[in-house]
Amino acid sequence: MGRRLDDSEFKLLNDAANDIESIHRTAERYVNLRAMLAETSPTKENEFKKEFSRYYGLNAAGLKDEWKTVYFELLFSFRMGLPDDPHKVALRKLYPIERRQGGKTLQFSFVSKLVSIHDESQPLFDRYVNHYFGLGPPSLMRALPDPEFRILGFLRNLAEIRGRYAAWSDDDRFVAILRDLRKKIPRLLDCHTVRICDFLVWAVGKKYNRKKAP
């Protein structure tokens, strides 16, 4: 018998798993997006950029074209293999580029999506994940010119999320949820368990944040 989820958390995740239509849409677009990444022609890469930006809301974040150019250069370069500490590499590369509104930011959410499109064992991080787990990057040192303390906090939080997902997967009831979802939504057979955990957290967040944009 695996470790058990708290009953209240299990109920949240089980209820989210019953929103088959929403999870199917999310998974369908995600699997198609990952397949597009394998295409290396300039035309196909441009199509990938557009779909990735729509799927993850990249164009609504007030980021300069220069930032997006460097972001996708990193993303495509990682097809050759992820470097050591890929989140740290990407965050350091992108941090000096100011937003349209001015000021430098550490785009933790978008960097998590950059890395996880290559390595599905890496969890996503966004407002839904943050709200679900109560784990945000340290903000105390936001004004410091050196971003390393906040990057370290972000990486620790990702490790905590990975640990939580691993614990879920040790619970027999959660294993049954995964089995049922993969049976009902065959595209999930192409997704790592970590990504399905992300989808369920998204489903919980969207259910309780209906008035907010997805």
C-alpha cells in the first residue's frame, strides 16, 4: 500500500479528474505542441512559436520582442540536450532583458515551461501551481541586482513540487485516477505522470478561479 494523500486533497484531485473535457483539450494541445517541436524548418519553428505563445500566454506578459527572441533561441538550442541546471541557465540569460514596462524580471513560469517541454519530469510553475501549493519564489530580495537568491528559492520550490507529485504517485487511489484518465483520454498515454499532475492542478485552479483568464 503506497503513501496516502490527505482525504481533502484527494477529493480536490479526484473532482478535477472528472472534468474530462477540459483535461482532454489541455492534453491534446500539449501533445501536439511537443510533436511540433521536433520539426526544425524555419516555417515549422515559426508555427511552434505561435502555438506555444498562445498555449502558455506568452504574448500577454509585457515582454519585449528581444526577450522572446532569446527565449526561443534557448528553447530550440535545448533540443540538442539540456545543460546542467537548465532553469538557472535560462533565467540568467533572460534576466538582463527589461520588460516593456521597464525593469528586469525573473520569468520563473515561462522558464519552467521552456525546460519542461524538453524534460517532462520537470513540473510546470504558474499561478495555479503557486496558489495550489502556496509556493512562490522569494520576493524579499526582489530589489537586489543579483537574482541568485530568488533563483535558488525557485529551484527549491520546484524540487518540493516534484516531491509532492512523487508522493501522489505512491498513493494507490491516485494511481487509480491516472489509470482511469489514461483510459478515457488516450493522448495522456503520451504524457509523463508529472505533466498529468500539472494538468490536474490546473483543473483545480481553473475551477476555483473561473473569473480569471486561463
